[in-house]
Amino acid sequence: MRMNSELNQLYCRAMLDREYLKKALYGLQLEQFCDIADVGCGPGGSTKIIQDCYPNASIVGIDKSKKAIEYARKKVGGKIRFLYADAANLPCADEMFDCCVARMLLDIVTDYDKILHELVRLVKRRGFLLLYGNTRTTAEGNPLPRYATEIRNAYKRYKRLTNWIGFDTVIISNDLENKYHMKVSITKILKDVNHPGRKALQTYYAVPKNQLTEIVENNIYVRLNMIKKEAILAYEQDLYDLLQREDTYLTFEQTIIIAQKGCD
């Protein structure tokens, strides 16, 4: 039951990105009967958005979570095919897809190089890679939640110590341009209390109060002694409360990277 609740939450979060993802997908102007892969599809939210944009396309949703794939099959269904596979070792032929979408995948992976290679490998010549991710999940604005600056600093330190890439748009775009010789464009998305709104931001970025204890205990910065758990707890409590107040202005940032293959 809890797993379904978490998957439903992830599905709903994808729906909060619908406007931005649809605009990017329509901008590609793919053929009506194209082939599209949604790599790291999770519970199928992004896959459903792709289908809405290209209803006649042949779409494959791919994820390494069996539970997520089961959920996606039931939730989205239709003619979309869902495949259980690891993004670092995809069982698909070279240049199989006109477009590969990866929403919130590179944010969380540790084997960045392998996964980016696989994503590029799957794209046809003149095809597109569409990467969507969070570039800033810590709030900025006025007033700030307590310890926002400390959390940002812990994130930067964690990246330095672990060589973790995350959704670093500079590194990703440089690799796509220089290593894979793709033509790259970058679109920044600023989400704030006016658009898409306080409730949407709270759903996306704030931790529900009944989940705070578990989230804080499992926080990677806390586990590595980079920051006190009391700081994470205070930040999350403030963020949840501030997003309900009409006198606050808070922002978060996402980015869409689009790369086209074989344009040199």
C-alpha cells in the first residue's frame, strides 16, 4: 500500500511538469508515427505526457523498478509498451528511437557516463535527446527557510567529495557537444509561488509532516555528517509552512536540455 502511495505521488509530480514537458516535446516537431523511449519512466507520468503529445507514436517506457513498471502498465496502459531494464544497459538496438526522453533520471544516478552513453546510442541520426531535471531543489526567495544556505553548501560539498554529477547542465551539455557531437539547447524553468502556485510547489518540493522523521534520518548529508539532522528538520518544517503563506515568495529551478544527433 505504501509503495503504491509513493508511486502515485511520483506520478502526480510528473503531471506538475506537464506544461513544460509538452512544450518541449511539441517543439521537436517529430513525425506522427515516430518511435519514442521514456527512459527512467517510473510510474508512467512522463510517458503519459509523451503519449498526449504524440498519440500515434510507438512509445516504450523503461525503468529498473518492477513495481513502477507494474504501476505504469495499470495507470497508463493503452498501446504503450513498458520494459523492465537498467538505463545503464538497455536491451535496445542502436539508433532505434527518434527521441529519447529522460525526466528526473540523471538527477539521481551514480553511473552518469554509462547512462548518457546509452541514451545517445539509442537515438537515430537527426533524432533528439530530451533531458529534464532539477537544477535547484533548495528554495530561494524571501523569507528563506532556516538553514537553506547551509543545505546548498552541503550539496556542493557532497558533489566535490563524491564526484557526483547530478543534473549539472554545464557538464551534461559539454559532454553532449564535445564527446557526442550533438547540437544542444538549454531551457531554464523557474517555478515560483505564482506559477505553478504554492500548492503545486508544496506537493513537489516540500516533505509532508508525517514523513519528516524518516526523511531526515535517511538524508544523505545527515548520514555523512555534513549537516545536523536538526537543520534538515527545521528547513523542511519552514518550507512546508512558508508555502502556505501569502506573504512569501519562493522559487525552485529546473532545466530542459535538448540535443540533436548528427548535425555536424
